[in-house]
Amino acid sequence: MDATLRTFAPHALALLIGGLSASLGVTYVARRPRVQSVLASIRLRTLGAGCLAAAGLAAAAIYTLVRPALQGALSDPRAVTPWRFLAIGASVGLPLGLPGVIAAWSEAGRAQRAKLKRRDWVPTKDDRRAYATDLAGQIAEISPRPRALTASISGDGGTILSLEGEIDAEEGERLTAALRSDLREIGFKRVEGRNGSEQWWARV
């Protein structure tokens, strides 16, 4: 029994590696940023046809490879290289990776719809004022100690976020870097701060 296991161990290992590589590899590739942009433009009908075609090719490959490989392995295991079983594992793993592709397509579609929705939204001065007020409340809430801090807007069109109170230049730079994408989206161009006699600013 031990000799049989040792004989077929490379074949079983190749089968496992091929299956996992194909399944996880397809999912990984589908979540790459460039592939996500392509998936977002694909319709459901096209995606379904592609998945069916991939599953059909995998089934044909399995049918073509499995029978001769098993017959050869049973008659003389040394005559069938593990590479054949690696290909069989990949053929089996490919259809198993298709749910990951479908999930990636769904996520790409949601991200695309959200992007288009943001593009149609034009932030106003009132939106920036509300953002500043909410930001001051969030800073006060997560701060480990009570601090006196107010946030307001200034400048032409209210495109400058003004922070006044207990926040120094280093904290302001970190805060601006962390919120830069949100600040740009809502229309801020600069963040200014005043802490006593200290004044600082950061470009958004």
C-alpha cells in the first residue's frame, strides 16, 4: 500500500497544484485593476456566454486527458508523467474559478455605477460646509482627549477648509493626506489651519 501511494503521490500532487493554480489564478487575474475596467464594460449575456464556453472547453479537455491518463497510470504509472495530471487539474480548476470571475464582474459593475453617479453630482458650497461641520465632529469623537477645534469653509466658493483650534501642522498634513480623495471629490482645493499663533496650510 505504501509503495502504491509513493508511486501515485507525484500525480496526485500535480493534480492538486494544477487545480488550485487555475482556480485561484483566474480569480486573481479577474480582480486586477485593468481587468476590472474591462469587466465593467461587459454585459451579463456576454459574460454568461464566455463562462459557458470556458466550462465547455474545460470539460472537453478533461474528457480528452483523463481517460488515457488513468489507463496509462494504472498499467504503468511511470509511463505517465505528472505533467499530464497537472493539465487535468488545471482543466478541473478553471470552471471552479468562474464564480470568482462573476463576483469580480459584479463588483466592477457596482464601482462603475458609483463612479458615474459621482461624476453626475456637482458639489455645492452647502455640501462643503456640511462636510466641514461633520469632520469637526468626527475629529472630536475619535480624539483620545477633549480638544477645542472648529471647522469651517472660506475662500471663493468655499473651496478652502479652515481648521481652527488644537491641531498642529503635522496633524493637519496627515489629516489632509488621509482625506485627500474625499476633499477633492467635494471640491476643496486647500486646507488651512490656525493653532494659536501657529498657522499652516496643505494643498489638496
